Amino acid sequence: MYMAERVFPALKAEPPVVEALLIPFRVDNKPVGTVWIVAHDENRKFDREDERITKTLAQIASVAWQLWKASADAEQRNQDLEQCVHDRTRELENTHRRLREAQVLGTLGTAAAKVIHDLANPLNAISTSVQLLERCLKTNSERHLIADIVQDLKEENVRVHKLIEELRQFTRPLELKLEPVNLTEILVQVIHEVSIVCKDSHSIEIEPKLSEAPPIVTADPEKLTRVFLNLCKNSLEAMPEGGKLTLRCYARDKNIIVEVQDTGCGISKDMNIFESFTTSKADGWGLGLSIVRQIILAHGGTIDYVSDVGKGTTFIICLPRITV
């Protein structure tokens, strides 16, 4: 094109564009752009070599455009994929939330049924005792009968308060007062308290196997004491005809292991003992082991068990130790 500004006013410039060489470039035989080269000198005319070089530049431009388009398409696909992942993640989160809500509602329903059932019995007993007490007072019955009724009232009252306290511990937010703790000292205290409970029972043997080196962990001593007392209490209840209770404490790698072993009735394989409101006992709401597990997890530890029905159970607690 010679003096292109006569046709394309946009090319009007200083110095003026004397001559312009244009080579279009294509992709899949479709024009997508043009390479322009302009000359400002009357003495410089484009020739075949200029055309060849410009065509080469057009080919390079075509390749560059395709690379840019591929990059843009890939970026768009990435954005679409990210959006898809985001949408899918949000969908999964919503599904998980609905499942969690359903689980909570199911747990609340189970809890409500359990509370109604377990509180109904002692309350009925209290109501019956009150009626008997009123009748005795009206008829001036013997004092020993009144004393028996009052004793029954006391026992049922203790039972109700025990159930309420168990539920209160389960629902109360867990707050830990952490400090360096020697597990041996806690276990010695637990063994002492368990021995007092078993002092009138010669059929229970308690065998401590504690580490000689101080097993130091960062823990809430009151909460851990509750854990081991609860496990020992369960072991004693699993051995109504007597047996052996063994407490072990030893170091393994970076952890301290505590084992509470009994020779009792064992645990059925189809029972999830750490699930709330799960129990094989006539009394209680099945919250004890759920609370134990909650406390251990809050300390950064784990709790598991092995059991053989008719032979016994061993609870295994693993807590991270402090290296001194």
C-alpha cells in the first residue's frame, strides 16, 4: 500500500507513512490477525525479501496467537474446574452439615428417651414411698417402717442426683488446666482409692506395674484421675465374682502408655462402647466412656481397647510425654 493514509486516516503520522506491507495470518484457514510493516522513507521500497520476512513473522504470530489462545482456554478450564471443585466442596459441606444435624437430633432423641426412662423409675419409687409415708403417718405406724421408707427415699434421691451429675459432666464444656504431671503419682492415688473400695472384697486382686522412670505428661491431673478411676470402676463392675485388676504404665517412643486390664466378662464385639448412651448396665446412661474418650482426645492422646468375651478387657491409653 502506497500512501495508505489516503484510505486509512488512522495511519496519518509524522513522519508520514509512505508505504505499508500487510501480511494476514490464519489459524485453521481462518484469518485472525495481520502483521503490518510501514516505511517512512521514499527511498526505501519493500521488496520480495521484505515479503518473505514478513510472512515468516506472520507464521510466528500465528503460532504465538495459538499459544495464547491455548493458554487462555487452559486458564478458563482451570477456572471452571476450580469453580466445580468449589461447588462440589460446598455441596459436600452442606451434606455433611445435614448429616451432622441429623446425628445430633438422633442423639438428642436417644438422650431424651434415656433420660425419661432412667428418671421415671426412681421418681415412681419416690412417689410410692411418699404415699406410704403419708399412710404411715396417718395410721401412726411403727417407727422402723417409717425409717425404712425414708431410707428408700434417700437411696432413690442419690440415684437421681448421680444420673443428673453424669449428664451434667457430658454436657459441660471441657476446660483443661494443663501442667506437667507425673502419671505414676496419679496412678498410685487411683490404686489407693480403688483399694479402699475393694477392701471388703477379698476376691479382687490389684496388681500395679508402674514405670520406674517418671512418666511426665502435660495434662489436667483432676481430669486424668477421673479417667483412670472411671476405667477402674468399669473393670470392677465387670468382675462381680472377683478377678484381677492390673494397671501398667510404661514409655514407648515419644508416648506414655497406660493399660487398665481386668479379667472380667469382656465386651461384645457388636457394641460401640465409646458411643454416647451406649451401655450394658442396668444403671447409668452410658456416658462414662464417652466422657473418658473426650478427655483423652483433648489431651492429644488416644484410647482403645482389646477384649475377649468371658476372659477380660484391656483399655490402652496413649499420651504424649514430656522429655526431661
